[in-house]
Amino acid sequence: MISRPQLPLTAAIALALAASSHALTEAERAFDEDLPRIIVTADPLGDRTADEIIRPVSVLVNEELDRRRAGTLGEVLDGMPGVANSDFGPGVGRPVVRGLQGTRVQVLEDGLGTSDVSGEGADHAIALDPSRADQIEVFRGPATLLYGSGAAGGVVNIRTWRFSPVLPEAPRIDGAFSYGFNGKDRQGRLALEGPVGQDFVFRADYSLRRTDDFDIKGFQQVGQTAGNEDTLRNSDVETDSGSITGLWRGDWGHFGLGLSYWETEYGIPENFDARPRDIGGQSDDLERVFADYIRLDLRGEFIDPLPGISMGRLKMAWTDFEQEEVEFEFNRTPAGGELDERIVEAEFSNREFDARLELVHEPIANFRGVFGLQFTDREFEADDPRGADRGFYVRPNVTRTLSAFLVEELPTNFGRLEFGGRIERVRSAPDDVFGYRVEGITTADGSFLAFPEVLDAKAFTPFSLSAGALVEVGSDYHLRTSITRSERAPSPEQLFAFGRHAAAGTFEIGDPSLSKEGYTNIELGFDRHAGAFRFDVTAFYNRVNNFIFLASEDDGTGTPVGVNDIGNRAGEGAAANCAPGAGGLCRLRNQLVVNEQANAEFYGIELTSSIALVDGPVPLVLRLSGDHVRGKLRDGGNLPRITPTRAGVGLDTGFGDFDLSIDYQRVFKQTNVAEAESETAGFDLLGFDLFWRPQVLRGAQVYLQGRNLLNEDGRRHQSFFKEDAPIIGRALTTGLRFQLGG
């Protein structure tokens, strides 16, 4: 029996497939033409399109990317098949792929990790500027074979223009400016590209974003009936980024060296009127995050570097990342409103070196393939500097990873076969914490947890194998199938966390005894890639042994347990942190979450389709999409924060220099909830994109975009923050993009 949330998705699939009987029309014959080959750069073979890769891959480029551009990566990708946004206010947006997020979804910039701390907290921003992207590639499902333990859920690669071997004939300036009426969202970007002779190009760019607090529909918190309304307080964002890059090109290949920086300040939305106040209701505090990095990148691609090697690629990056989470306390007395105190509650530091070597070999007995090595050295700290003795959220640690991988492709008379393997060695060495404030906590069953001052290093040897086939069914269809057996090492925060994460509002407990996760993933896909009617449908089943997840403790009433800053609950010394009259709950706003391990399974279906209904001066294209993922424990119960079922429909049309797209998506109610997790109501999203691209002004476009036109009070079930902040309300954005020279 089909559950009710799946019915619209099933109907969308049936409608799309039924339309194929009417697809061979005059519109299809006009539509069926050669399209530009869009190479997926994160694929190690380096010369395949998404249609030629067995694993499910989505690519955003050109007009489709322009329609989706937004302030965070999660916003850009939200609504793609199998991909959702897990936000923590407008300053944070991290992609969720098939229900998995955090350190299981590897985010890359030009083929190497972003080297930030976004995986260490739901409130942490991804350290990249999405406006810099020329192309975004999303690998759905386990990609550990390609990129290691951090890619057990998927990979998102942002390809920028910085290391492109295509040199302009003359200096060129690219610009983009936009204004969003909701939150006074001002964004701008300028990029300069200047050739020096025939073999060298200099590139530089600068981007910024400034916003005020954003508007929402109704009250901020679930169940709130009084207080501030229609404004998401403390939701403003300020971001700057820039880079300079030099690239040499010759008959031997190309080599680039670049320096970049990124810095941001954003608020964690607070509602002063709805939560308990400190000091008997006489003061308010708000959390803000300050983060920045400086990064040095090297990219090289070398033609025929060694006998039997047709291409060699070298990628290296060194990153110095810092982040502070700061509490600002304001006086609420009648004469107040003034800043009382600025307290640094958490300091994060991540210094990381990444290197990756890929060697594409000449065909051997019809096999073409790539092998390589990857190395990562990461020094990470997450301290709580309050008080005389420093505490920590995650114990300081050094993690080193060395891996080797191989991917082989065999063309056949029916399509192609693909095989691959990867082995890696991961070693995480925690620091001793003598002199640190090591806390203890009593759990629901009465046991007492406390980390010892000394912990041994943890080492893991994850191994991955993959096999797949792509079968050409006639000239227009592909049947894709694959099976992957992969392993993932626990991340350092899953092993070594033990403390308050202030801005996230959690008290997180890790477990040094965690073992490797094991994934067995089976995919089956069918697509039509030619003609006016195209579709791509994929079904997957992912069986996970020893799955690690953050579980909320239940207080016995279905409500998550809250603890104070040092881990105590009400009646366990909490009053020691409260002023007289404030009550024992004044600091109990940290949700207690514990890293637990259990066997789990994920399964689901994803669909995209398009039908060219009308050709001519006013074309009309109908798009249908939808996805469904189910995540549960094999012994019973549901996994938390699983993306709800979604179904959407869109229309594309235009006339002359104008293009118009209208999109509607239904996000269904999520009723499959974990312990101490509440159900999340469904909501509807309606938006449009209107572009004017005058042919007489090459590279110029003026646009108007609308989002959440129904002004819905939607909550993202996959977000830790759903109870405290809804999605942004109705938003209109206008902007200009242009290109000069080149």
C-alpha cells in the first residue's frame, strides 16, 4: 500500500511517463538537437557528462544556475532531486542529501574540501561564496570511493572560474548586483580577468552581502502566541570574500596558484519575548557567529606527464580557519536596551592541508581509468574560553588521512561497466585536557558520563568497493544500476565532543568507542536523455551498519531534555547558575544530544522530467519533480531530521529576450519522527524567475525573482532549528548581471 505522502509523487511519475506516448511531436523534433557537453569536473576521469556517469549526478550551470542563485549553498540546491536545505537562520544553509547531512556530505571547491567547521555544528556556515560558482555538481548517494569518509552521503562540488584553462582574448569584467526587498538583502560581485601574453592570465574577484533582519509569517517560535511577530530577530548577515589567482597554460597543460579569503558575521535568530530570561527577566542575550579563513590553492593539469599516463592532475590547498561564537547581553530594565557584556562562548580553529593526485592511464585491454592518492592533515580545536579554566565543546585533536583509489571503466557493446575501490587510513589523536574544565552529566538512566583527561588516539581503515553498469536502451534511453559497499570513519566531533555548543543551543556528548559505519547501497535508474520529453527516475536502498546519529534525550513526556551551561538539569545544581527569582530553567536552553550508534536503512525515489509542449516564438516547457526518502532504525523507530516527501511542478516560457519560469513545490507533513522529535507540518512554496537578456548586450541580464509568494510559515524538519525559526517570508529580489570585454 502506498502511504498518503507518497501519492502525489507517484502520480507525478505516472503523469510524466504517460506523456511519453505523445512526445514524438513536431516540438520534439525541433527540440532534439545537440546540446553543449557539460563535463563533470569532480569525476576523476575528467571527460564525462552527467549523462555518461553511472552514479546519479545533477549539474547546475548557465541559466539553470542563474535561476537558483542565493545567499547560501543550501538555498541554491534546495529542491533539487534528493537535496534539501538544513538552515540555522539565513546565515547558514547546508545541503542535505537523501536525508544525510553534516560530515557525511562532502562540500568541495574546485575539487578539494572547504576545510571549515560546518560539519561540527548545525549553526556553522559553509566557508564559500556561492556567487563565485560557474558550475555546481551534486553526487547523490555514497561517494566514498571518490572522496573518502566525508562523502558517505554525497558530494557537492563548486567549480569556479579561477582555475579554468580557457584564456580570454582581452581583459574582461564580470559583475552582479542584486537587492532583496525582504531583509534589505544587498549582494554584489565584481570579477576581473586579464590576459598577460599568450600563456598567462590574472584573475581577481570580490563579493559582499549585507542584510537586515528578515521578515517571516507570524510568530517565530512554534506555539508562540504573544510577543514579537513577523520579524526573524537577530537574522542579519554580513559576508565578504575575495581572491587573486594566476594561471599559466601551454602545450604541456596548465598550472594555477591562488589566494582567497572569506569572512562572515551572522546572527542566530532569537526571540527575546518567548523564552526564559536571565536575571529575573531583566536582561536579554543574543548569539552571533564571526568566522573567517585565508586559503592558498594550487591546481595543475599535465598532459602525458609519464609513459602510459595520458593526464595528471595535482590539487593542493592550505587553509587557516577561525570562528568565534559570541553572546551579547543587553539590559532590559526601563532605562535599558544597552549592551551589558560581550562574552566569547566558543572558539573554533581549523588548520588543514589537503593534497590530491589523479593519474589517468592509457587504455589497458579496453579498460580506461584513473588512480590516485589523497592526503589530509587537520588540526582542530573547539574551546569554551569562559571562566578561569577553559572548557571545550570538542576535545582538541589532530586527524590525518591517507588514501588510495582506483576507478576503471570498460566500454561494451551494450553501454559500459565501471569498477572501483578505495582504501584509507584515518587517525584522530585527541589532546590531553589537563587544566581544562571537563564536565560530567547524569543521563536519563541515572548513569554518570564524564570524559577522562587522557584519551588514546583512534585509528580506522575504511574500505570501499563499487560496481555499476550503464545500459543503452535504444538511442534515447539509459538503464543504470550500481552497488557500493563503503565504510566511514567516525568524525572527531562524534568521538570527542563533550560540552556546550552555545550558538547551536545543544550540549553534545561524543563516544570514543564508536566503530566504523558500513554502507551497502543499491541504485537503479532509468532515463530518457533525448527529445522533447526527458526524464530521470532513480530508486535507491542504503543499508547502514553502526550508523551514528545525534539522539535527543526524552524527559519522559516526549520533550527533549534541556540542560544548563555545565550539563545540569533542573534540580541538579541548575539554580547555581540563575539569579534569585529567575527559576531553575533560566539556563536550561541547551538540548542534550548524544552520539549513538545503531543499524539503519534509507530508501527512496527521485524524479525529474521535462516536456516541451509547444515550440515556436512562445515555447512552453512543463517540468515535474519529486523525491521521497525514508530513514529508520532496523530494530524499530525512526531516524531524526529526515527530509519530508516533496513534489513539484514548473513551467518555462519566454518571448524574444524575455524568459519566465514559475515553480510550485509541496513539502509534505513529516510524521515519521524519532524519539523526542515532533512532527512537522507541510507547506507550499510558489516562486517565479523573470529574466531579460537583450541580444544587443552580450552577457547582460536583468531579472526579478519571487520566493515564498504564498508567505508560508514553513518549518524545515531536517533542521535542528525548526522549532525556533520558520523559513523566510515572501521575498522579491531584483538584480543585474553583466559582462564587459573578453
